Amino acid sequence: MAIKQELEKKEKRTCLYDKHLSLGATMVTFGGFDMPLLYQMAGIAPEHMAVREHVGLFDVSHMGEVTVKGPDAERYVQHIFTNDVAGAPIGKIYYGMMCYENGGTVDDLLVYKMGENDFFLVINAANIDKDWAWMLEHAAGFDIDLQNRSDYYGQIAVQGPEAEHAVETVLGLPCAELTFYTCKQITITHHPSPTTQVIISRTGYTGEDGFEIYASHDYIRECWDKLIAAGVQACGLGCRDTLRFEVGLPLYGDELSENITPIMAGLGMFVKLDKAEFIGKEALARQKAEGPAKKLVGIELADKAIPRHGYTVLNMAGEPIGEVTTGYHTLSTDKSVCMALVDAEYAKLDTEVQIQIRKKVFPGKVVKKQFYNKSYKKS
């Protein structure tokens, strides 16, 4: 029994684990997986700027994938998802959340419309087991085939202004016709196996143009090798966090959680209250009408001190009004900024606040959560 318990605690590894070691990556535990933090001895900055200026390659095989198929597939997705997929065209992708009855966030996710009565859900690595149990719990009464495919799929993300060229030229995968938040499935016939089904999407989690490729572990390993051989910069979770943060994208566990609703996080545009029903609708509708007690804001400091997750935000009288969810000295704009969940009365732009950083207090002001302009290809 002791041996079994010890094995269960061991971190999982993606299909690219040995590739990371061969590149000298610094490995960390994230979401139960042993993942690369960075590859550069010089730190995160070179990987971050490679994505902003050229192209970078991420292993995101730790993410979870769930398929929903069958006569009630759309009705089921509508029931568990805050966004509206009714009548969605094939190839369209939607961002949104799964919520508890009280409006708290189970997870944020992407929903791909792959075909009639056929959806592909991408969930966060740290939440795979929790999400799967929650999906199963709410599947009663729906005529669907619900499958957790997280162990089958590997996934890489190719991000940056040169991403399209890399995917088209290096991998030979047609992607130029994809627009922002669309996807397609293709069959690869030249692979050693008889056929390989590949899903390609154009979403990104960096603020730059980018593609995600989902396929079997063998094919993902092959793609990784080709891109690295072509000189594409391998990038770790360190710069993935700094990149998403700069453009104001949330991370579950920081800007969203069971205690932070989409309305509090400023993500109400992905909560379609005009839908007939979805789990958490009543609570979210009430919170939107009354106004949330706390709101997620951006804060810019006048000093170069770095506000970190969990640091206390104070009003000018020195009273606690919230806490930092994510903070950095940004690599793209050279500013000390953070996102923070604060009492709603302090959420107005240009409101003066303070942040307690260790034993000192640093002044700042409320700003927009997007600290760097996104460069997605929207058409």
C-alpha cells in the first residue's frame, strides 16, 4: 500500500519530457506534471522576446482534452458552459467557463465545434480530475458519449509573428486559412502509421498570433523535433506566464477560482445570460445585476518593486482592500504591474492604491488589465 501511494504522488510526464531534458530545461512541477520552466541560462527574457518578435514553441501536452459526442452533445455543452454554442459553425472555437451553482468557477476552457453533435473541450492540467468528475456528475439525462482523452493527446503551441510560416513551412501543415478562434481536423497520410488525425487551431495564450496542434504522442514528438531543428526557440512555462499576463489573460488558480466568478474577473462577455439555462446562471445574473463585491483590476506601481501573488493591496489610508493575483516587472514594457482582486469601490481607473511588498508599502494606481497590446490575426 505504501508503494502504491508513493507512485500516485509522482508527477506525470508529457510525451516530450525527454526532449526537455536533452535541451537542458529547468524542470518544475505544475498541475501535477513535471514541466519545463525555462531553457535559457540567461533566464526567461530571451524566450519571452522570441515569442514577441519571432516564434516560440511550447509543450502544452499537460492540458486535458474531453470529447462530447451524440444526439444531446450541444444541449449538454450548453448546460455546463457559460458561453453560447447553439448553432455554432463547424470549426468555431469558444472561450468560457464551467461554474458551480453559486457562480464560482470550476474551470475556464475552450470548446471546439468539430462536427455535428461533436465537441472537443480543452481544460486546464491542474483541473483534469476535478473537471472530469464534475462533467460526469452533470451528464445524467443526456444522450452523449463523453470521453476523457487527456492521456491520448499530445499538444504543442507555436506562438509569435512567424508562427504561421513555421507551421506551414517546417511542419507542412496548412493553417493560413484559419482565422482567430477557428480550428480544423486533417488526416496525415505520410506519417509512418497508416493515418494520423491532427487538430490545428488558432487561438494563442500569449497575445501573439499562434497555433495549437493536437495529435498522438508520436506525431507531436516528430513535430517538436522538426521545429527545434529549424531553429524555433523552445519556451517554458515561465515565459508562458509572463506573456499571458502582459495581455491580461487569466490563469485558473490566480484570476479565476471556485471563489472568483467570471463576473468578478471581468469576463462577463463570455457569460451569456440570455441562454435558456446553464449551471450557475442565476447566481451570475444576480451578481451582474447587483455588482460584485470585488473586481479584478490592473495596478501599475511608480517604483520598480515587483508585486507578487498574495501580496496585500491597501487603500491610501493603509486599510487592506484586496490582494495581488499575478504580478511582474514586465519584459515588454519595463513596468512593475499586477492584476489584483480588490473591493469594487476601488476598481475605477486611476484610483490611487498601495501594495504591501514585504515590509514596505509602494504607491500605485488602477489601470487597464491589458498591459501590452495583443497582436492576434483576427481576419
